[in-house]
Amino acid sequence: MKSPISISRGTVAAAFIDLQEEHRQDKRYLVEGFGDILVNVQRLQEAARRNFVPLYHWAYIVDLAKARPFHPVDVNGKSAFSDKDDPLTAICPEVAPAAGETMLIKTEASAFGAGSAADDLKARGIEWLVVAGVWTEACIDATVKDAVALGFRVLVVKDACGSASAAMHQTAILNLANRLYGGAVTNTVDACRLLSGDTVSVWQVEGSVPLRFTYENAAGLYDDL
């Protein structure tokens, strides 16, 4: 159900996950509607900067020498995605970090799988994370679940995330919405309002798995979030 929330100044940071060129240039890893996602991310970033919200940017870079077991490789023996020597791992310039913003490299799906980012955020008094990026059912899902396990409240911005298809993205958002205790799901417009200090009605889960979606009703439930 939707309920009104507000986020206190100084307790929120914005996290941008894997907004890299491979998702609009590598035909194997194209994200549906990526151009629209980048526009929404730009809006979030502008709102964050305008309201002095710290921005954290992550890029997925794979070094096979340190990769997980069974990591996929291509015909040349390089990582099948996000290889450390691939120029397409660069962050798309229109959503790249501005001077002074935090840029981090991750070597697995979750932004919190390794490193000190969580400790840094907590040291700054951060309680809420506004999350956007790709792919929804993979790196967004893993990041959100780890963030919640670490004690952060997460605001997932559904139209600033994406995957290879609308179906993959929408069902991933519904799955997160069903289990996002302590957090919320909303759209870019309302996320920007929250970053500005407004009170906004957003989806928050109550009870046990309230969104019992089917092939037929998933898109409608997603639109209602």
C-alpha cells in the first residue's frame, strides 16, 4: 500500500549502480529503454546535488584473476561482461560523477559485497539510500538486499532502473516491493520531491508478500507502485 513518508536532511545518500556504456553499446547487454533511464537518473542526480545529498557511483569491473568460480568468459577468454580491459565499462558521460563525488568499483553484483562503502555511509549518518541503475533483477536486487541487511532503508526508483526487457525489470521490482521492509518504491518525480524534503505517498510493504502477481497482472501492479 502507499503511505506518506519524508526523509530528513543529512540522512540520505543516492546510489547509482552500473550505468555503463556496455548497456547501450554491447548488443549482448543492452538495457531496454536505457536512454529514458539515463534521463531519469540525471533528474535524480540534479535533485541530489541541489539538496546537498551525497552521490555514490559504482561500476562493475571484472578481473578474471579475482572472479568468482564459474564466471562466464567469451571466445577470447575474457570476461563475458564488464571486462577490466573493455572501454565500454566506462560510466555514461551524462550520468558520470561530478567533482568530489564518490566513484567506486565493484567486482560482484552487490555494491556492498566488499569494500568499506557501508561503513563510510554509516559514518556520515546515512539511514536512507536512493537506488537507481541496472540490471534490476541482478545488481540492483543484490545491492538492495545487502543494503537492507546492513540496516539501511532503501528507496528504489523504479523508472530509473532497468533490465534487458520490461518483463524482467517489472517482475524484479515487484519481487523487491514484496520484501522491502523498512524501505519504499517510487518513481523519479516523487523521489526528487523526497530528496527536496517533501512528504510523498509511496509504496511500502505490509504483511506477507501482498503483490501476488501473474503474467496477466504484473504490468498493472507495477504501474500502481
